Amino acid sequence: MAPVRSIRERVPPLLTDMYQFTMAYAYWRAGRHQEPAVFELFFRHNPFGGGFSLFAGLHDCQLFLRSFSFTDEDVEFLRSVLPPATDPAFFQFLRGLDCSGVTLRSVPEGTVVFARVPLMEVAGPLAVVQLLETSLLCLVNYASLVCSNAARFRLAAGPRRKLLEMGLRRAQGPDGGLTASRYTHIGGFDLTSNVQAGFLFGIPVAGTMAHSYVTSFTSLEEVWPQTLVAVSGDPDPVDFISLTKGWLSRVCELLGAEPAKIREGELAAFLSYAIAYPQNFLPVIDSYSVGCSGLLNFCAVALALCELGFRPVGVRLDSGDLCRQSVDVRHVFRLCSDHFSIPAFDSLIIVGTNNISEQSMAELNKKENEIDVVGVGTHLVTCTRQPSLGCVYKLVEVRGRPRMKISEDPEKSTVPGRKAVYRLVDTEGHPFLDLVSLALEPRPEAGVPLTCFPLGCDNSAVSITPAQVTCLCQEMFTKGQVTHPLCSAAETRAKVQGSLQTLHPRHKRLQEPESYTVALSEKLHNLVREIRRGSSNDSNFLLAN
Amino acid sequence: MAPVRSIRERVPPLLTDMYQFTMAYAYWRAGRHQEPAVFELFFRHNPFGGGFSLFAGLHDCQLFLRSFSFTDEDVEFLRSVLPPATDPAFFQFLRGLDCSGVTLRSVPEGTVVFARVPLMEVAGPLAVVQLLETSLLCLVNYASLVCSNAARFRLAAGPRRKLLEMGLRRAQGPDGGLTASRYTHIGGFDLTSNVQAGFLFGIPVAGTMAHSYVTSFTSLEEVWPQTLVAVSGDPDPVDFISLTKGWLSRVCELLGAEPAKIREGELAAFLSYAIAYPQNFLPVIDSYSVGCSGLLNFCAVALALCELGFRPVGVRLDSGDLCRQSVDVRHVFRLCSDHFSIPAFDSLIIVGTNNISEQSMAELNKKENEIDVVGVGTHLVTCTRQPSLGCVYKLVEVRGRPRMKISEDPEKSTVPGRKAVYRLVDTEGHPFLDLVSLALEPRPEAGVPLTCFPLGCDNSAVSITPAQVTCLCQEMFTKGQVTHPLCSAAETRAKVQGSLQTLHPRHKRLQEPESYTVALSEKLHNLVREIRRGSSNDSNFLLAN
């Protein structure tokens, strides 16, 4: 599997926007390429109209920085697309470039985060940190988006139900599918249908059969072998078809069903599958009609398996009203359990998969239903409701001097300077405010009141006293080395659940959440004000000359 | 760049859903794995509420089939996730598997296609063609969707404007971004910002500068070198800053602008870029204020370039009302051209990039504007309006016998049997009907009337006479070999435009298009009826036994 691992472990440095190279050359030409510069990565709005997001993609960014370098072939290609007048020495410069001068500080992967908070700080030579922009955005944007989407599905589903990701066929190609599997697992999904994701990331994989398997059978003559050996006792093979037929008659009688409506091909498919996997029997039962055929065939085969000492697993429903059907199916399972005294029928699971959206998942939780496992594909991986996160990467400091983009649209203005981010926690252990301050300011102290300026609140100050303070960002990469251990998907998944656990329910509500406060320290607030004020006076160079 | 090429040229066979393997084992266990089977790939609704789609992804499917085989490592992983009772001989079988028994017939890449028409027919041993399902869907779904989306943007933009794809940072990770670049180019985009896509697929790349470049400068002192040598004539370097300052005064005078509002940092950025790329000057002019600063700075630098014999390229607008601003900007260009007698100012281009959607593109076409190049990112690559296509892969024949899924939802029923698809063309050269017939039926003849049954029309027959008939599907892969040449992105792009050209405008309308007719031949229609009728009688095996 080297090829797939490779694209994830070595995202090529050409996977960026052309203008990064034209800018890098202009910096180089002006002798500015080595100037120390700092960029920040953040997003402006929590996705899906929610109150939070999850930060993900760091792992891939660390690998990208570590492997960042241009091959001769890369450089030759750049020579062919940059203007002919480009100084050849620039290509020599590119050929020798790496991230040994870059330091990445970042929120840890899997942390709950909020709009406007700097998630990553990338410091290093101006030309290099500029070149990294698009690749880092590409690696963080979708990972964080789909991870947050998964967390919302997890919240909508409640903690009891198991969630299966099955979106590969709807993702943006092979790597889109792998990224989706990885980050939805991190966001709270339990299982994936994507075998390659299981292979690469250790995510538990699941899946049994599709409708095509059922429709590929037409008659019992296609079932082969036709026998099974009981788990214990008699070592002679049992005629499993006859055994099942007997059970089918009894099931039909118990339920008052019409044998004429039962599909022979479906029964053949179930028999054949059960003979292949007597301990893993979980067929899809809606290829024809659940009530008239699929459920009856399932019960007959499952009862025959039980008689031989096997333990059938359950059924999958893939169309129609999943809630109602699951209740009907569970009712039949209980009837069989009682009537035939087969307690294994009390622990059968019901899997539901039918174009599940966040909304239908939430409705599922409100209506009576008996669904144990929910499979989600399209709406999960494509993030239908908001298919992009909109992270941006903004310059905040050059040569130690703060930089700010002052836009006519105040929302598009940036916050200048190198920063620290502190998460302030209340006496009940819930985070209640993220404080963005200048990096050189002292750390806020627990129990000590401080004044700050919440963003989006018209410059009014508030005074607050945190019960605890944690520093949100850590050094993740410096001098060419990953300095914070790369986390496995399972570790990050645990971190996500922990981080979500402490968040107050009012911010986790899927509908109309209360917005979490992000505030600037007094010093940072003053710096913004000064730069804004200064900017209206600093441009009279034309008059002065 | 081997790694990225690899994931595209060798999609691993584990990149599929788990149930493909459990089904393959069940087939193998029942001795059915070598049975000849045929699957069809199609979608049920044209995307984006439109009247057509484009078929794309074939190229990647051909490469996938050619390289399909399991490594020892793959097989060991499968052994660890399949139930412990799985017969070890099955893993030997997998280890030796390839697509030498598979034949792919398909619509050519880049063809205009419609809902319900079989786009691909995959024939081969049952277990193998089952295993291919998810990978083929993954490769076709997003490619076709984003290609169709690009074609709609192309239609909305009109033929004159150049279109630039710049969605890498919003795509589903690195490979999502590459897939988007490739297939939006095929769908009609002219340029991409994605350098790796240029490298791999030969797509022209474009891009000049971001706001960060502008905000990284604060004063003219940062401009270095400060001189330029004229294109012809005097070989002595000219003080380019003084030259530009002179022009800036004249421009301010001409336009009655206030020099005090001009941003020195922005001028420094433009000067520095122009000195680096005197023949490729195209700055982003809205970092502060277009009218009060960016446009004036551009004109001054561009006029200075013209004086030295260079040819400035144009400007980029990235915020606000692009139409209005482009008109204002063009007006200023014309004033400069007239007043200073600089004809180069008549051919400056204006690039617009600001969260363009299909709708805003269409509006752009209705309002007065002067935008020559439009850059599109998020809405193009994420296909915001409908982020998945919904292709499905259905079994239509096993051992020469037609197979049909008869669903309670008639739309989810499939059309059985191995088929041929003919595109019928009217006397004006427009396709008007796609005829789906059984593969063994004679080909319809031009000028000869035929009876067929349009889908979705309550079984009523129509009689039609085609002026021309083309067979839509061709053999693309057989006996382990690609039998239809792999097309370059440029070739397929030309094919798309040709295919769209012949489509009648009524089907191409972006809003409320007239739906294109897809019909079954009389024989196929009858087969469907027979199977439906038969299906209600063939299930009395229980009674009979």
C-alpha cells in the first residue's frame, strides 16, 4: 500500500497555488525571502450553524512540513511555468529549500475550537511560510470540517448507538474517501466500510452484503454447500436447507404470513451467506419486501443457525421508514424469542442505512425505534449542509513588526501580532472563554480577575475571573523535526470525546447554540486600535516627497 | 512526484467497502465466484436540477482495472478482518486475482449523458466484478459531478470569459484537489491555480499575488532593487520608484484623487512585484481601497512600466461588487489610455475572484461588467448545490440470465439484461433520444421508424424516426488491457465542448431545462414486464415442497 501511504506522508510541495511561487520569487528578488514572518490559520464562522468546531488535519500538516522539499523535476516544471525572465538562481534557491527554519505552533489535533481563534501559527522565512499556505489550508479545512460533521452526527445519535461511516463512493476520489474515513472516526464514528482506511489507520471495518448479492440468486439450487456442522454435538453435517425450510414454515405460521410471497432467491442468498459465515449472519432484508419476505427468510435462517448452536448477528434495513420498520422487526424478533424459546433473538442488532442526514439522525432519536447501528454515507462525507470550512491563512508579523489587513469589511480585517491563546475554565470545569493575547504578555492566572474585549461586541470590555487556565497552542514542529508526537486516529478520537465532554451543553446544542466567547486581551485590543488609527496617518509619503 | 502519480495510477484494491469482500467470499464458498456476471453503472437524476451531465472518471477506472491486484500485505490485512472461520484457500484465490477476465464497455470520457442511461457495463467473474463496485463508483461519481458543475459554470459564463479554477484549499484533501483541477478543466475551465495539477495533467496554471504579499510591505524603503532597465533604448537602469511617483502624481491629478489616502505599503508591494516581473504585472488591488489606493497605485506602476516599454497585464479584484468595480476600473483604464496616449491600457485584463457561485456567475453575465477572467474556488470544487452525484452499480445479468431488482419504490427498480445504448439524432444534428435496448437486438437504422417506451411515461409507446444513430458505448478494457486509448485532459476537454455543442439549447438551459428522453426498446420493455409478472409467480417453492 505504499502509494496511498505516500500521498499522505508526502504531499508534494507543488500542491499549492501558483501565486505562492510568483510571490516567493518577488520576495526573493527583493532580498526579503529570509525575513522572519508569522502566519496564522483560523476560520471565521463555526460550521453547520453550530457553536463549535473540531480542529483536525494537524497530523498530516506535520508530515507535510517534515517532507517539504523540491525535486529536480519539480523545479524544472516551475521553470517552465514561471515567466522566462525569472532569475535562474531562484530555482537553485528552491531546490535547496526545506522547513528547517519553520516552527509550527498549533492547537492539538482533536481539540474543540471556535471561530476567530488562531489554530496554527506558522513562523519562518517569509518565502517559505508563504509557499506553505495552500497545502496547509487543504490539509486542515476538510479534515476539520468532516470531523466536526461527524461529531454533530455523534451528538445527534446519542451515545448508545454505533455509527458506521460508509461514504467512500461519494467522496472526492480515493484520497477524499480516506480522509473522510480517518476524520469521521476521530469525530466519533465507530466503524468504517472503507477497508483501506482500516488498513492504514486501524479503524474497525464493517459490512456484510449488498442487494446485488441477494438479487444474484434465484433458486435454492444455487445454494452450495447445502450443509452445516453444528457447533457442538453431532459431527455429521446437517442439511441446512431442509432445516431452514422447516423453520420458515413455523415462522410463517407464527406470523400468519403468506408463504407464496416469500422470495426463493432471497432465501437462497441468505442460506448461502449463512453457510459461508454461520457466526456472522447479518443480511440486508429489504431487497424485495421486509414484511412479506426478507424478515421471514432472516428468521428462518437465523433460527436454523441457533438450532445448530450458532449466533446470528442481526439485519440491515436500507430503505423506507427505518424507525417504523425497526420497531416491527424487533417485535417479530421478540415473538420468535418467546415462542421458540430462543433467547439469542433478544440480542439481534438492527442496522439502518438510508441516506441519513444530521436531521434524520436527530429525528431518529425522537421517534420510537429499535436501530442499534446507523450507517451514514453521502451527508457525512460531503458535508452537504456546508461543504467547506473556509479556513484562512493570514500574515500577522514580519521582522518582528505586527501586520494587519484593514479591510473595508470589518469581519475581513485581521488581528495583528504573534499571539498566545488561553482557554479559561469556570468553577464547574466548563471552558467559557478563549482569550487571545500577545505572545509576550504574562499568562492569565486562575482566580485573578482580568479585563478583556470579546470579539463582535463593539469594543466593550468585560471583567472575568477564570477558575482554571490552559494554554491552547503547543509547539508541534521546529528545526525540521516533529516535536509533538503524531497521534494515532484512536488517540485523537479519545481526545475529541474528552474535549467535547467538558464543553457546556449550551454550546453543543445542534440548533441555535449559545455562542462561545472569544476575546482579545487589553494589550492586543489596544494594538489593534493603534494600528487602525495609525493607518489613517501613515500614507502621506506622496505629499512629503 | 511519483507518490501523487501513484495514487492515481494505482488505486489500491482495498479501497472498497468491506461488504464486497464478505460477498466475494460467500460467492467463492458457494462455487459461484467464476460465474459470468454483468453490472451496470448509472445515476438516477441529472445533477444540479439540470438537463444533462458529463461522464468523467473513465481514465482513472481504466488505470484501476489494469493495476488491480492484491499484495501479500493486502491479503494479510483481509485475513485479520474477515471472520476467523474464513477458508484460508480464499486468500490464495484473492492473491492471484486480477482483471484479466473483466471487460469494461463504457460511454467515452467527456460525453454528455443523461439519468438512467447505463454509462458503464462491467462484465466478468461474479466475485471480481462485485469487488470493483465501490472503487469504480468512487472514481466516476465525483469526477462526473465536478466536470458537470464546471460545464454549468462555463455555460453561465458565456464563451468569451476565461475561467480559472482555484479550489485546492477547499477540496477534500490533496487528491480531492487534484481530481477537481483535472475534471473542471475537462468541463470547460481554462486555467488552474493548482501547480501540481499543471505538472501532472498539463493544465495551464495561473496566479500572481495574494493580499498577504501586499500587507507584508509597509514602506518604499523595502523596495529593492529600485531600478529597471528599459526594454529597448537606454541600457542604463532607471530609478523606477521616482518614475512611478511621477506617474502617481499625474494619475491623482487626472482622477482628482487624494494622495493622502494612498497606501505606501501597497505601492511598495506593486513596485517590488513589477521590478521582479515587469512583463507579468497583475496585482490584487483591493487590499485596502480600490478607488482610493489600489487602482491609483496600479495605474502609476503600469504607466511607468509602459514608459520603459513593458506591457502590464491587468488587475485582480477579490471583494465587493465585482461588476460595478470592474466598470469603474475599466473607465479609469480608458481615461489613462486617452489622456496619456498609452494604448496598452486598452488591453488590460480584469480578473474577478470573490466566492463566485453558478448563480453569481449567471448574474455577472446579465449585469454590465468588464471582467475578463473569473476565478472560482469553493462552489466549483465542493459542488455546493449538490455535493454528490449518486451513481449506482447494479447487477443486470448472471450466467447469461437477466437480473432485476424489483423494488417497492419503482424508481429503485433496475432494468435487467445486457444492453446497448444508441443516441438518436434529429435532422438538425441534435440528439433527441437515448435508446436503451438489449445487446443482441439489431441496431436502429437512420431513417427507419421504431417504437420505444420512454422511461417515466407510464408504459406508453412512441414511434420515432432518427436521422442518425450512434452507438454510445465502446469497449475500453478487456483481457487485462486498456483497449481504448487513455485520453489526455486536453483531448477530453475538446470532446466535452463538442458533445455539448450538439446538445439542443433547451436541454442545456441552467434553469428549468426540458428533459431529454431516455427510452427502452420494445424488446427490453417486454422483458421488464415479463420479469415483473413472473416475479409474482415464481416464489411458491414453499408450497410446492
